[in-house]
Amino acid sequence: MSEQVTVQVTSDMTVGDLAEVLFCSSLQPSDELDAEKVAAAISQSLRSHHGQIRECAEELAASYGKDPEITCLRMRWARTVVARTFPTARVAS
């Protein structure tokens, strides 16, 4: 029996956290996005990574090791989407 992890986007998540989690989601730059789809994708990505942002960061790092150019493009896209969707998200100092 698998344990269901319930995760919500929280105000303590930084722009970088949100972008890492979005990077690991199934959303694509070609998708038509709105705030609900982005938030749902981030929540789903967190659930699939056991609620651990660290697991998303590890996936991002592994992706960079395989294809740095594509990884950088996707991360840039993820940061742009996060900035538009969550304009009040804090930037880590």
C-alpha cells in the first residue's frame, strides 16, 4: 500500500524552489499555461518527489550533467513562469 503525500505550494518556498519543482514537472514550454495549471503541476511534481524539494534539485543536477544546454533553457523557462505566476514569491538571499 503506497502512502499518498499531500503537498501544497507554501509561502516559504522561494522562486528558486518553485522553479526547481516546476522544472521536474510534466509541463512544457509549448503548453498554454495559467496560474491554476502551474500551481497544479508544482503540487503534482512535489507529490511525485515525496514532498522533497531536494529531490527536485537532485533531478535538476542530474539533468544538467546529461545535457547542460537543454537544462539551462528549461530552468530559464521555469524561472520565468514562476516569476509571472507567483510575483510575490521571495527570492532567496
